[in-house]
Amino acid sequence: MQASSDGLADSPAWLPHAIDARADQALLVRRTEEEYRAASFLDDRSVHASTPRQVVAWSQVAAALPRTARRDAQYIFHIGNVGSTLISRLLGELPGVLALREPQVIRAFAELLGPVPHPLAWAPGEAAARAETLVALLSRAFRAEQRANVKATSFTSEIAHLLVPEGSRALLLFATPQHFIENILAGENSVKLLQVVTPGRIARLATRCPGLAAAAERMSDAEKAALGWACEMTSLEQAAERLGAERVMWLDFDLFLTDPAKYFLAIAGFFGCRADEARAAAICSGPLMRRYSKALEYEYSPQLRAEILAEARARHGSGIGSALDWLDRLGADYPAVARAIRRSRGGE
């Protein structure tokens, strides 16, 4: 580990990619600043046969990070399919931002420390110490004037309170239930993923909705999407409550799309980034707003998004309506869901 332990606290060149909780080891992979900038996801899709890597004892990683190491990463949490990758890429155009998109290691921590018990979960005191080490690892930057901004995977908002350090802030991105369901039903891959993630979402939502009666095999795809919205939105609500109102900014992605430059400037200001109206306008009129942020080779504009949602609404209108009714009934039974629904309708 000699090559990676020296200066580990000073540079994000070695990124913790995965952890082996049983062996108590971390897989570190080598990243350049350009690779961070290019990657849509810092997961297995971004690791290639030629990517330098090392397996290191977690204790050795922790020992390389002194108490004085930076712990100031900012975060983007979201419910999925709501433009978080686009927002992260736009922020990455600012010179003071190092944008990290979905580091895989955060997912492992969320599975180990989330609300659903895990057989390899650490004890509370140890978990807090390990989370603090992770925060330091994610806070490193290539230059002193640069600050890390981490776009997390949707379900990792369950541990947002462990990830966002004092003095840092989190953007919470969402969409209305209808737009979220439309977006899921519009894509073949998102519908396939829905089948995989629904059981886990039921288990997570049940920790906030005791006695929840939901069985994936008896739900329509639209209802599964509605349940996903309820799960991820109540997770964001919980994160906001734990972090405190002054440390979070809520934003409906479709509202952002009505005036991207205006809302981008608000986001930048919230995070303490330097940006004026001219800079915001230039970034938000640039090519990123016309590309699919998860795969820049494809075109995907706000107009195309609206057309896709309209098509899904026309094709699945009846099922979407039934799913929204199901969601309202869920809200009548559970205050956590009711609060999320109010948020989506402009309330708090």
C-alpha cells in the first residue's frame, strides 16, 4: 500500500472503490482529474482492465487520514431519474468544484449501515468512525481551492446524516409522483430495474411505515414506481430532518427545467460556489443541457424529456392514475408518506 498511503489524505488520486466487510479491506483505484470529470458513475462501469488498483486493509486507510484531513464534501441526494447527473455535471463546470458521481463505496456503506439490518454491519461506535473516514476520503480535492461535490446513488440517502459533515450542505432533488412514475414507465431498462429494486424498497419503506402491507408480486409496474417514489422521498424527508433545514435545499427537477440558469445560480449559491448570472447562463445554454448526462453520446433535451413523459402518460394513463390513488391511500395511513406528498405539491 506504500504508493497509496503516502499522501492519501492530500489527493483523491486513489479512490476507495469497494469494501470487503468480511475481510475488512478496501479496493482503491487510481483516478485522474479528467477521469472524475468524464465518469457518469464511479462504479464498476468506470473500472477497466488497465485501471491501477490496490487492495488495502481498512485500518491502514483510516490511519493515513489524520484528524486534520479535510472533511467538507457537499452532496446531492435524490430519488432517482430526476436529473441529478445533469446537475452534477453542470456544477462540475465551475472551477472550484470536483464533482464525484455515485462512488460505489457509498452504496456499500448504505447497505451495511442503512435501516434494514445487515449481518456484517459494524457496531454503532465503529460505524461512526468508519463513516468519518469515508467522509474524509470523499472530501479530498486536487487543489486547495477545489471542493468535492458528491452525487450519491438514490438509496444512499438513508445514511445522509452520516455523510454530510458539519458545515456542509446537501441538495435534495425530486419530482412529483406523476412525473416520476411516467419517467420509470417510459424506459424499458428502468422497468426492468424496477423488478429488482422493489423488494428492497418495500423493506426500507417499512422502517418508516410500520405494518406496511405491500407485496411486489401483486403490484403493477406503476404501483411499484409509486412505492419507489414513496420510499425514496420519505428517505429524503428523514435526511432533511436529521441534517436541519438550514443545511438542505429541496428542488423539483421539472421546476429547474423551467429556468435552468436561474435555478443553477441558486444551487451554486447554496453550495457557496462562485458563479454570476453570465456564467450560469453560459453553462446552462451549453451542450450539457442537450445531452443525456449518463451517456453524453446521446441527445436528450428538456423538450425531449417532456415528449417522453407525455407519451408515457398517454400509453399508461389508467395505470398511472390507479398508482397515484394507491399512493394517496398510503399517505392517508402513514404520516411520513403524507408529508412527502405535501412536499411534492409545494407544501412542507
